[in-house]
Amino acid sequence: MDRLVIATRASDLALWQAYFVKDKIEKSFPNIKISLNKITSSGDKILDKPLALIGGKGHFTKELEDEMLAGNADIAVHSLKDIPTFMPEGLELGAITKREDQSDVFLSHKYKSFEQLPQNAVVGTTSLRRRMQVKSVRNDLRMKDLRGNVNTRLRKLGEGQYDAIILAYIGLERLNLLKDIPFVQKLPLDMMMPPMGQASLGIEIISKNNKIKEIVASLNDPQTALCSKLERDFVSSIGAGCSAPVSVNAKLSGKDITIKAMIGYPDGTHILKEKLSQHTNSADNLGKELARKMIEKGALEVLRDAEKIAFKDERVQRM
């Protein structure tokens, strides 16, 4: 194989990720010529509605998958957190890159920290997961939808449309965008638990192409892949989409692995939390076991009702 085409979204962060993968493959396989197939996804086009109201983050992956199935790309590079747990027939996850910093970060031009936000301050985020966790500790804050690429979101913050916004740290760090924000606070994971797969890249491939499997296998990080599998198993087992108010995080410590999860309403109420630990040698079903435990406590009912009330309070603002 002497040529390889990578499907990628056309946003700055997606291109950074695609070029990162391109460079890694070229170092291991210098004889392969790699090009990018840049695509504007429907998730990047529909900016007047929250993701949860247009079907979730699968809108960021579908067009890339269509290009692969049509034979116009060999692999697709995604943020792992954007990849739904159900994949189209003929495609599979070929590799998961090493997990980096999973933190969410508080950004503001007015206030030094999350704790210093005054009552009724306006906080921008589209994520139901972030809304749930923010409201669970500061019910007085006003949550406002925030769409657009990273630069657009930072511009809206600078224009004063928000008192603060919350984004994933790793994307801002990769694009060197933190330097221009006056107040930056990395939020602890026990306050803002990440979604499945945050801070890793997922390399999607065509299932029957064994040569491609061999190539992308060089990018796979086994420890991250194990943690990500448990997180994805959990989300799949409870039937939650990528945009649902669900946090889940698996972490290795020595020879043991612990997985934690949090589910609730976007308004910070009806919160369910659980965690399980197991030796890595017998942890293959730990994500599914955690899902069963939370389902017994009413997780399915909480998710069903959370979907009904999602963004209910903010719809008038966007008219």
C-alpha cells in the first residue's frame, strides 16, 4: 500500500488531529503517501440548535463515515468522545491514541475562577453533561447555549455574551489558544467528570482492510483502549447518546482499574453516582456491570426524563 486518505472535519482542531495522525503514520511507514479529505460535517453547519436537539455528536462523524464507505477515504480521525458506540456496518475502531489531559477548563474575561462567579452569572456550554455538573454545585448560575468552533466560542466570550464558558482543556492547549484568555482555571475531575473518551483520538477504519488495520495499530495505546472500552460499554449499555447528561471515567492505578459514572438531569437534580473497581485481568465487563448497577437504581428513567427537559429553560432565549 503506497497511498492513504484520511477523512477529517475541516475545523482547526480536527485538522490538528488529522495532521497529528498523519505525522505518526509517516514516521512508522515512510513509503506511504498520505492526503486529507476535508469535510464540513452537518454538526459544523447546524449552529442555531444545541447538539442534543439535532441528534447528538453523531452529526460530526456521519459524513466522514459515508466517505469511507464510498471508497473516498481509508481512515477517519475523530475525537473519541464524538464517536457513537454504535458504528455502521463495515466500519470499526482500529486504534485509540494515548489519553491526554481530560480536564474541562473554566474561561473568563471577568472572573478569576468558577468559585468567584456571582449569582446569576451567565455560563456558556452546549454540553448537557457540563450543565448537569455545573448546576449540581451552583444552581444559581444561568446556563446559555454555546455553539460554533473553538475560535467562535472564544470570540463570543470576549464580546461579553457570557461571563464564563467551559470547554475541554486539551483542544485549547493543542491550538495554543489559552494564552489570550485573562482567567483560566482547570476544573478538577471530581467536580467536572469527563465524557467517555475525552482527550483521546479514535481512528475509524474499514473492517475488511487488513493492511489498514496493521497501519493504524501502531497508533493504539493499550491502556487507553482498555479504559475507553469500559467507558463505551457503559454508555452503550444504558443506551445514552454522546450528548446525553452522562459522565463516565475509567482510570488505571497499578494493576487495578476503577470506573466512575454520573447521570442526572441537565438542571443538576436527580443525580445518580456509582463506581466499581477490579483487577485489570478480570475487568473486561466492568463497564457493563456498572451500567447494570445504575439501571437498578433508575438510570434509564433518569435519562428518559432528562431528554424531555433538556434545554427547556433556554428555548426562549434562542428565538
